[in-house]
Amino acid sequence: MKSRYWSGAFWAILLAALLLGACSWAPKSEDIGGPLPGFGGSQASQSGFRASLEVPPQMSSGESTQLRFTLVNESDARLYLLRWYTPLEGIAGEIFAVKRDGELIPYQGILASRMPPTPDDYVALDAGASVSVVVDLAEGYDLSTPGEYSVKFLSPRTSHVASSEDEMATTMEELGPVQIPCHEITFNRSGGKVITPERKEIIGYIRGLWEQNDQQMIAFDKVEWLTGAEAAKAMREDGLCGSTDADCQPPNPFYMRDLDDSLVAYPLAEGVSITMQTLSHGPDGSFRPDELITLERFCRLSCEDSTSHLLSAPYWISLRSSVVTSIKEQYVP
């Protein structure tokens, strides 16, 4: 893992090369949600794996939808499967086709970025062995409406199967579709009290802003926000100060730490609020705090000037059910 304090200049240069049109920019497709269909090498359809799904047959609309995913190695030898785009890594992409009363429900969750795979990204299963995980379908799909639901696991389009550690993929070009047969399940969701999704705030950098299937999206690079003893400890670990807390005084007084370059794509809620701290100055020359602007203006300002500080400033984003409801610039002295 890389550790660094500031990476805005590098990404400002990258974004300048990725501008798409007058009012959007986006990372490369392989950096958000995996490669496009057809990217990478081929993978035999007979993977040796089979999966199954389980949910309670009847639930109220106020209950969480706990789905159990079980993966079985049906071959006669030990196999290694890349976890990507399976519930073994959680819901980090459109890995299920979910329908309500026969109508497909759009995926609304995160789209994890992908770096070249490592051995830690694989799961090992001996012949006949299985592994199970439980995920909450509501993390990626709107299940608040009563009705008859069906869920189908989508075999990963970007994956890999190896029979030994030496055969594990190390580049994106070695990846391709892996067929994992799995039966479709159904369940009924009756009326009941709807649970309001929990609000979550994270801080990081906006690396892209674009429209996808009539949905505004951002690519977000999450960072750690540390203060006090946690900041001092992290600064020592990063070699930025001496061995005692007295030698480690965060400069702002906080310390932002970016341990990797991974990006996550989040959909933006309609009417998302954007609050700026350093966009314009007041009569006395100081910045106007808490200045509200529209998404259109933010996009226009960002795209018109690839050297703008807006591209390198950190932002707090508020999430509900993995959808961004507000964006707020963090002032950095």
C-alpha cells in the first residue's frame, strides 16, 4: 500500500487528459467498476464452481434482506477463484439481477475500482469444499416496495480461475468471463414500516463526474481523516516525524492519509447539495464560507479549468444507501 499526504497535483494532470465534453470528466472504464464487456482474455466456461442463493421466503418491507451466497467447488481438485464481482467481496458492483413483479430494479450501489489482482484477491477451495457469505441486498437495490421479488446471480465478466498459486493472474489482460451456474430465487415482501437508511459521511477527493444511463455519477477516492493521537501515530508510521507524539503535530490540525489509489463510483441524488469553502472571496478578501452552488456550476467550473483547486480539494460526501446526497468542500489552510 502506498501512503501519501497529498496527491492533488497528479490527479489534476490526469483529469485534464480525461475530460469528456464541456461539462464532465470520467476515469478510464477499467478504473471504475472493472473493464467493459469483452475486455481482457478468455476464460473457460466450465469453471468448476457452482453457486446457490438463500433468503427467507417472506419478509416485511421494514426488514433487511439478508441473502446467503454459497460457492461450491464441484471439481476433483483444489481451485482458486478471483473474488471480484461475487458476494465474497460484498456488493461492489451489479452482481445480481433483481426484479420486482417482473420489472428489473436498477442497481444503485457502489462500483468498486480495480487494480491488477493479487493473491489476496483469490479464494481457495479444495475439491468438494464450499464457502458462504451473507450480504444485504438493500445495499445495492431498492427493496422498499412490497411485491414479489426474484434474484439471479450474474456470473462475473471479469474474473479468473487458477489451479495453483503460480497460475494466478497478475494483470488485467489475463482476466475474462467465468461462468458460475446458480439458480434464481424468489421471495415476497409485504407492507410494513420502512427503515430510513443510515446517513454516512466520508472524506476524499472527487476524481470524476459524468452521466451514465441518465444518472449523474462521481468517482471518489476515500482518505482517512485523522486528528490527535491517531494523526500523530499515522504521521510516525509514514515517516513524517520523530518517535514521540511531541514530534508529530498535524499541520492543519488534522492529517489526511490516502493509503491506496482505489476509486469508487457513487450515483448522485437528484438535487444533491454542493457547499464550497474557497470558491469566492468576500469584501474583506477572505473566502466566503458555506457557499451553495448547483451541480451544473460545479461541473462547469471544474471542467473549464483543469488546474482549478476544485480538482485537488478534499470533500466530505454524505451517503444514504450508497447514494450521494450532499458534497461539502473541506477547507485546508
